[in-house]
Amino acid sequence: MRWRSLGLLVLVLAALVVAYYALETKGTSSRSDANRLFQAEEKDVEKISITRGEELIVLKREGDGWRLIEPVQATADGSEVASLLRTLLEAREERRIEEAPTGLADYGLDQPPLHLSMTLKGGTTLPTLLLGDVNPNGRSVYAKRSDQPAVFLATVIVRVRADRKPDDFRDKTLLALEPNEVTQVELAGKGQSISLSHAEGKGWEISKPIKAKADAAVIGQLLWKIKDARITAFVGSGPDAKRRYGLERPDLIVELKDAGGVKRLLLKKAADPKVGLYAMAEPGERVVTIDPAFLDSLPNGPDALKQRTPPALSSP
């Protein structure tokens, strides 16, 4: 009888332990969730606003991607925005410093250098997060919410990700294209033009300045170099940008044709080697710089594009 009572007591104790840990886990999860700096799910965020001093940066969801709408209109770098958004949504209040501070200047929060806010689907805007000075340990930043007086610590990664220039959030693609869909290529520079075309069943051929079979591997490398080229700086735009940066007389014009139409890439070495290589993609009025080595890496002359003759097999 005593063994039966003891067994029943053990079962009761085990049930109590399980219930206790379940409640503790639930409470911990709830507290952790409550400490998130932004109470939102990634799929619900429609807009991210960053104020850096007098500068406003606004990123807006557009279809499956993002667009920079302030201070300029431009396609945003999807991976850069995704990284920022993930950092903001995962960040939490690490430690409460003061519930009702009397001197926000002690934390760099009297005039916060960074204001972060999010707008959700339906137009709801979450309370703004204010970021101040970096904590002496270098791993945290002083912060507060616009709707609460308390000052707390948050991971410094939030400030690192958000304290960026507008151009850091812009898409750095030089020219959008799919290499396998290009059917014509023309390279015009230094008084010489090279024309290449691709026909089903015939492969690539050079039609100007000579007629010859072209090397598909070399042309493929050329097209992938263009696709993979990345902008290093945005330097100017507008109707007169081409003239201002010498692109009315470029060193090289690359013209590509696919089912969507014709795209042109104008390239001009800058007078200052430190600037690099000016580039403009047409249609468009935006002048950018890219790695100066890009121009030197392109095939030079028709001979570099000709199909390589396979070596003759030696007789046994």
C-alpha cells in the first residue's frame, strides 16, 4: 500500500515539475517577445524610414522587392534591405538603464542621430526607435522608444545596419540582362566596330569587321562580366550627365540585343585614375563609376573573339 502511495506521489510531483517548466518556458518566451524592438512580422512590413540627422531615407516594398523612394527614386538592393529588416526585427531590449531619465544628453538621446520606424500593411506605423551613443563596451547602443521615457541598451548591430548612406541601399547592378537571351552584340570603340550575332543551330558568328565563327565561351564570359559588374558610386544623372562626364565620346560602346530590345553601355576612363571608369546604361540618364579593370578585361579586337581551331590529332 505504501509503495502505491509513493508511486502516486512521484507521478504528482512529475506532473507539477512539467507544468512548472511549461509555464516558465511560456513566460520566458513571452518576455523575450515583449522585449523585441519592433513588434512585427517580416511579411507585414511595408515601409522602413531612417532619419540620419537632417537626411531622410525611405524604403518601400514593391512587389517581391524593395524601392528607395527618399531621398531619390531608385531600385533598392534587396539583400541589403533584407539584412536591415532582419536585424531590426530580431533585435531586443538588452538591459533597462533608466526608467525615467532626467538627462537624455548623457546617452546621446537629447538629439538622437538615428530615428527608425516601420509602417505595416494597412498603414499602421510602429513607435519610432531612437538610437544614441554607443555604450563604452562597444557592443551596445543607448536607445529609447518614442512612446516611452525609459532608456535601454540594444545591440550595436542595429546602429551599424541602419547608419548608412542612401546609396548603400541602392541596387548596384550595372546592366540588367540574361546572357543566354542575348542574340546580338556590338562593340564600338577607337574607330573599330565588331558585330556578333547568334542564330539557332549556328552558334555565334562575327559579321564585322571580318566574317568568322565566334568563340561561344569567350562571348559567354563577356556577357557574364557585364551581368556581374557592380556599381562602385553614383556620380550624376540628368539630360546633361552624358556631356558632363565625357560619355558623348566614350572609349567603348557595348550594344546588346535580346527579345526585350536593345541596351547600350557607354564606358569612359576618368581623367583621375582614382575615380575609375565612368559608365552609363541606356536607356537611362544615370552616370556611375565601376572598377576600371572592367574595360581592360573585355576582348580586344576580333581575333580575341574568333573560334579557336582545335589542335590536329597526331597520327599513331
